[in-house]
Amino acid sequence: MLHLSSTCIWLLMVLFCTTATTNAVGCFPPSERRALRTDLEPINIVHNNWTTSRVSAQIARIILQEKLGLQTVVEEFTTEVAAFEQLHQGTADMLLEANPVDIQDLIENYVEHEGTILDVGPLGVYNEFGWYIPEYVWNISNKLDTYTGFMDENVIALFHLDNVTSVTHIDNTTLHTAFAAIEQVLASASCNPDLNATVTPGDCTAAVEAMIEHLRDIAHLHYADNTITLWTMPEAFATLDNTIIANLELPMHTLVPIPSNLNREHTEEALSVVIQEAYAQHKPFITYFWEPHYLFAPDSSVKLRRVQLPHFNADHCNISSSEYRCEYQTNTMRKMVAASLQTKNIIAFDFAKVLHYDEQELEEMLSLIEHANMTVEEAACSWLLEHYETMEARMPDPSRLVTPSEVNGSLRIAFVILAALLIAFFCVLAAGTFHYRRVRVVLSASPVFLMLMLLGAAWSMFWVILLYDDAPTDAICIARIWARHLGFSLVFGALALKTYRIAAIFNVKATKKSHQLTNVRLLVRFGEINLYVCAFLLTWTVAGAPTATTLVSHNNSYAVCSITWWDNAMYLQELAAMLGLAFLSYRVRKAPSAFNECKHMALAVYNWIIIGVILQLILNSTTGTADFYFAIQSLEVLVPVPIAILLLFVPKFYLTLRGKGSEVTTSSFRGSNPNGSHPKTPSDPSNSNAKAASGDMEMSSGNGVDSETGRPELSGKAAAAEYKNIRRENIRLMREMEAMRTQLLRLHNPHSGTVEVM
């Protein structure tokens, strides 16, 4: 039992290895093969049970599988009826060798009437059935070119010879030569008394009869009552030889030189063997045969010539008629495909339409099978390796064949939920900003513009929410660009304007202008910026609105919104705006801590630029699945927008929630002495004005103006304390100026005996 189990396991391993090896072996080198499309249904190729049909099926299999990347299944049928029934039902996809003469009724039923099978054109192979004689017989006389020559007694006699040699010829005796020979006998001594006095009438009669017999011999009149033997196929093959012989009144009779109980393939092969043996012995014969066949290949040892029968004319040659007096109809093999193939696989359908080769090329493959002992697959492969370069231009492009990409619904739901949570988070930040709008750290950052930034951030999230639909419409595509780019304009327009005001306030040369940068004026400019963006988006929508299109990636297709040069133009403008904002953040790097967001702004801008550029490069230089495309586009908003908001808002709320929101510095001046006083300024702790010299005295905005309104702060106790600070700072500055004036007078007084160095 154990031994039996081991044997079974060993056999299974051998079978597996054999199968794996067979599957791994292909016709073309691995580098020239296309990856198989395992996501598509295999193409079912059917063929008949004869060699030429098998060859056609193998050519189709190799090209479909190795060059077009389509899986195939090959099945053989014994009759055309069975193959057509499979095509009709859609369980088979293509039959590449159909003889229209033999299956006219099937074509009328399934192609012309039912419409379930399509005739996609000729294969290029011509079937020529007819009568053939060996070349060494054909060379004897030009009488053998056409069927009329076979009525000659000399030709009949020729086919009664055991073999044909190089000296075999047909006697050309005519009536003139016959009469001349008889007259010569009558004038001879055998019949002329003048030449032979003893001659008798019997002698003359005998001499004339001898000459006639001689003439009969040289004219082959011995066979006048005999006929020529024509080799033909069994009745099951529906040959027309007997009908043609009878109707053309030819001196022939048919003979089946092979057993009649063989199948089609073995019958054809048996007749081929008979022909080759007779040819090798140089026997004279005439046989029914056909092209293409390996006997007609260039390297064949048998050379056959076709006998010309009356030309076929479709108007006068009715095969079903008993008066048929024409040669066999020459016909082109047709390619039949299931009507459903066009929907199932357009590449396979197009391939079936363009596949073409002629009978000479087919005979080359048949010769490889017969003379080189190749299998059908090996012969088809050998021929393709030599000829595919010329065929390649006709082959369809397999990259056109795509299948709808499966969408990961859970991934999209997760991204949409994340976008919704971020919107809720921005709403919470907006509520907190409104609640703490009087706290110095929030107040100095312009609460109105902070709220606008949060509005833009929330608006941007609709870019992700609108991406949820895996089959977007044109309207959704338009709405998405408005969400994406208008959201950007709201966020960074507000941030840029409030940063610009801080830069103007703390720029000494722009002090006068800074008094004019009130919220109202900045909101007007904010409106102008967004009006420009809206105008651009409106022009984009009208002139070249994005539309729903199909993107192909790795033979998968999915619906996306088209990307045009408008997208690139908008992204370039946004990049320029980001670089300008980076410059503004550099300008305000020395502002007081209440206004100084340059570090956080720089990080936000840096992240936005780097992440945006990287994602755009990935999006435009690589392709992936529908989920990949969705994720990359979603990350364009889900990553930089929340990061920018967190960098700008978290520090403010952190200080506010710890109760230090009003302790930030708003003055641009601070003493540098250890005790906090300004250098060169006397400090007297007992002086009631000592605090005036303290470095803790602050001056709002460096110019006594509020960063939001451009006017002095007037907010209760904080405003009163600020006014006191300003007065103390003025006193300190006046004392310092007086001290400096005194020092300068002493320094430049020529009557002074001493010089003090400041």
C-alpha cells in the first residue's frame, strides 16, 4: 500500500512537471511574448479533423496567446456541422478553415438567416480539386494539357504502359502516312504483277493486311476499346469524377485504389502513399487530388500537373445537376466567427479578420510535418518564426483591449469619511477661533482671515468627496475643479493677505501704507483674488471643461475626469502663488512672536509644494488601478491642506488653552541689559518710572497700530495698559535722547578739558 502511494505521488509529480514544462515552452522567445490576460475569457478555437485545419488553428493559437496575450482553448470536431453548432451557441469563437462549397447550407442557415455566425473574410488559401498527372507523363506530349487529349488512342495506350521512360513518346501517325504506306505495298512486288509475275491476289491481300496490322500497332489501335483508369476517392467524399467522365464522354473509368473503410485523414494519406509509390516507379497514372497538400511543396519528390477540364462558371455549372460538365470549383477557405466574439473580445475578432496566408505557405508547413517529422504545433511555430515579421503589421493592437477596473469601495468610503471628519475638525477650529478671537495670539493673527482659511480648507475636501463616484459625469468633473482650486485660493489667499499686512507693518518704509491695510481693504483684495480665480475657472468651464473619460492602465479601464493644459496652467499659477507666499514668510521672519508665523508658514508652503509636485509627477508619469488613481488625487488635498491648517492653528490654540495666549510679544523693541533696561539708559529701581526702562515694556505692532484694523487697540483693560506702556516708553526714550545729546555736546565742545567716550 505504501509502495502504491509512493508510486502515485511520483506519477503526480512527473505529470505536474511535464505540464509545467509544456506550459512554460512557447514558440517565440520569452522576451517577445506578451503577458497572458488572465482576467479575460479564453478564446475557443475549433477546427476540423484534417491537417490543414489543425495547422490554421495552431497558427491562431500561437499568435493569440504569445503575441496578443489572450488565453486560448483548441477543440477538434469531426464534422463541420458540429463546429458550426458550437459557433452558433457561442461556446466556440472561431473556425478558420471553412470550405463554402461543402457547407453552403450551413452558411445559409447560421450566417445569412440566423446571423449568429459571421463570415469575416477569406483565409487566403485556395482549395483546388481536380485531376492530376505526373510531370514525367505531362512532358511526353502537349496533348495531355487538356482533357481533349485523353480521347486520343495514343494517349489511352500511354496509360496502359507499365512505366514511362525518357524515350517514351506518342506516335504521330496520320491518315496521309497510312494511305501512303498502303499504296507503297500495292506498288510493291507483293501486289504488282509487273514486278513479280508469280504474285497472286492472296499474296497481295496478305501484304496489305500485314501493313494494316503494322499501322494498327504503331497507332496503338489495339486499345481502342479500352479506357484510362482514373484514381478517385470513396463515394463518402462526394467526388464528381464519374459524372464528369460520363458527361464529357471521356474514355475513362474510375477506380478507388485504397480501402473504403478509412476515416478522412487516413483516406487522404493512403491516396498520397499510392501516388508516391507510383511516381517512384514512373508509372503513368491520372488521379483525383487537391491543393494545398504537402505533395505540392517545393521540397516534395512528387511533381504533379493539373489536367485542364472545362472551366467552371457559376452560371452554367451546377454541381447538383446530372449534366455537370465543368472542372471542380476552386474556392477560398472562409473564416467563421461567433457573432458574440465582437463583444467578448474585440482584439480576437479583429485578429480573425486580418489573419491571411496562401496555399503555398500552407504547403510549406505541411511539408515540415511530412518531411521534417514535425508536429502540427512545431510546424506552425517554425513557419511563424520565419514569417511573423511580415504579418505583424496586420495584427491588432492588444493594448486596445481593456476591462473595467474593479473599484475598492471600502477604500473610497474610508477616504470620504476622512474628508468629512476633516471638515468637522475645521468647523471645530472655526468655532474655537470665534470664541478666542479677543485673545492676543488669535487677535494678532486676524480671526477673519483665519475663518476664511478654514472655509477654504473645508471647501477643498469636496474634491475628495466628489471623487467617490467611480463613474463621474461631466458635471461632477466641473464641480471638482471648482472645489479643488477655489479651496486653494481661499486658504492661501487669506494667509497671503494677512501675512502681507504684517510684512507691511514691520517694514519701516511702509509704515504710512500700513495704516491703510484695514480688514475691509484686505477683504476687497481677497475678493479680487478669488474673483480672478473664479473668472479663470469659469473660462475653463466654458472653453475647455473637463469631461468624463476612460483611462487605460495595464489593460484595465476606469472612468476619470480628463486632464488638459488648463490643469497645468492652474497648477503653475498656484505654484507661483506658493513661491510668493514663501517670500512673504521670509519678510516677516523678525516680527514679534504674536505675529511671527513665518516658520509655520514656511513649513506649510514647503509641504504643499513638495507633496503637490511629487503627487503630480506620480500621477502623470505612472499608471495604476482605479484605486491608485483615486488615492493619488485624494492625497493632493488630504495631505497638504490639513498639515497647513495644523501648523498655523495648533500653536495658537496650544498657547490659548494653557492660558498664555495674551503673553506673547507684540513689540518690536526690547532692551538688552540684564535688568531689562535699554543700554545707556539709567536704571533706578527706586524710581517710580523704573518700569519705564524695563525691557518688558511692549509697544503694539512697533507703530502703535492693531494688525487687524490698522488703528490703536481699544479693548478695555488691555487697551489702558497698552496706553500706559506707550507713555512709559516715550518717557524712557526722551531720557535716553537727552542723555545722548549731553554726551554729544561734551564730545564736540572744544572748551571742555576732558573727552568722554560714549
